[in-house]
Amino acid sequence: MTKPILDFEQPIVQLEEKIEEMRELGKAIDLSKEIAELERRTDNLRKEIYSNLTRWQRIQIARHPLRPTSVDYIKNIFTDFIELFGDKVSGDDPSIIGGIAKIGGISVVVLGNRKTKDKKTNLYKPAAIPSAEGFRKVTRLMKLAERLAKPVITLVDVPYNVPYAETDSPGLANAIASQLSEMSALQTPTISVVIGEGASVAALSLAIADRLLMLENSWASIVSPEKCAEALWGSLDFKEQAAEAMKPIARDLLDLSLIDDIIPEPVGGAHRNHKMMFEILKKKLIVELKDIRREKTEKLLKKRSEKYHAKGVWRE
């Protein structure tokens, strides 16, 4: 299978392929100096390209089919994971994965959006938008965490989707509203991490937390740049301009005080070095957990309420 390559990654990939070719030739003749020089040039080019990415390019990285998913993070940074199923009302929604786990010796409830692999291409399909059962499942597991006095960690990765009338018939709107209400008042520490895309209300429902973090190349907005381009310019050709106008990437949202911190990624993005990304996120979560668990519940709820009431700008 050929690995997906983004347009702006082409020059780097070409140099990496050249290095591999020279290493093969190096088995017969000494090319160590030439290889070292080419590696130096590749490193410099990699740093130059990835330190000057546009907003649209970062969104492309957030959508990369080889980017680690919630399931990957749960498997690689948590231990003793026990998956829990069902909403205790009508069934289970597999688009949500959740259960009890440990990280750094701390017992938590972890939840995330599930992406699945296409068997033909071995690439990840976009996360399914949760149904009413999915939102009720999230609520049930969060309330379980509250009863057991366990912190909640959510991993957000939801593409943009427009709810259709037929999907609302099983009670989707009510399930979403209940979920938003429950998470905002949950009497246990909550940490939310946008690991890829954070679009639409499906992402928001997992992101009302005491600590809202974003990976360096993730984005979050109620609509996608494509939908914004269609609405404002009537054409997808303006998606890059829409991304610039929307300011949806992690750096923008931190500047607007809408998130609490940015988690750095390996140079080139999380998809280029899964192992390093797992280590970075694990260390960050342990630090945040140790800090937030010191807060008394009453103070935690007060600070959470003040935090969200202070967001935004308005005029009377």
C-alpha cells in the first residue's frame, strides 16, 4: 500500500526516498558523508516546512488517514482498559469507545470517537457521528465516573456533519442537550483533548471540561472550512480562505483563550511518529491529572462555571 502524502510533504518525501536509495548503494561503496549531508538537508527542510504551515495545511494534517486515533491512544497510553457498552436505554453505539482504565497509576474513565480501518486500504475511515445512543452512552459513563470518583478523559476527533431530520427522530437533540448539561455539571475532574478534528456539536459534547487541550495540528469549529466556503463564497475553491478567516487551529483558539493549552506533536505531525506522540500525550495527561485532582469538588465546579461564562464577547 502506498502511504498517503500531502502536497506540501512531497519535497521531504523525495529526499527521504533518495536517502534510502543511497543507503542501499552504501552497502557496496562508502556514501556515509553524502548520506549525512542529505539527512541534514532533509531535517532543515522538514523544520522549515512544518514551522510555516498555513491553517489549511494543519487541517489536512489533522485529517491525515494515518494519524493516531482514539483507539490507538487508549491502547498505547492507558493500561487495564475495560470497555463498557450500551446506553441502558435502547442499545450500543460503536462510534463511541469508552471504559475504565489507568494512566500513570491513576484510575480514570476514558472516552473517545472511534474510527475504523478500511480492510482494502488499511486506512482509517472518518469517525461516525454519534447517534442518540452514543450521546446517552457518554452520559452514562461520565455519571459512572462521578459515582466512582474517577476523573474523566475524553479524546475528541469528529469530522463535520450536518444532522438530518431522520437522525433526530430517535431523540438525538434531547440526548445531545442532556449530554452537554451533564458534562458541564459533572462532579469529578474532566480533561478533554482534541486529537484531530473537533467539528460540530458532536465534538462539543465531549469538550466541556476543566482542562481543554488540543494537539498542535488539530482544529475545532462548529463548521468545516468547506462548509464555510460554500456558505460565504458558494464554492469549495475558497476553503483555504475560509480556514484563514475562521481561525480554527489550536494556536488561534489558545490566543482567543478558548482552550487551555497546546500539546506539541513530533516534527511533521503525529502521523509521522506514533510512538513519540503517545509518549508526549501520556506525560501531559499525567501532569494535568495530578494537578487537577488536588482541587476540591466545590472549587472545581466554581472554576469550571466561571471559565465558560467568561468566554466570548458581547455587548448589552
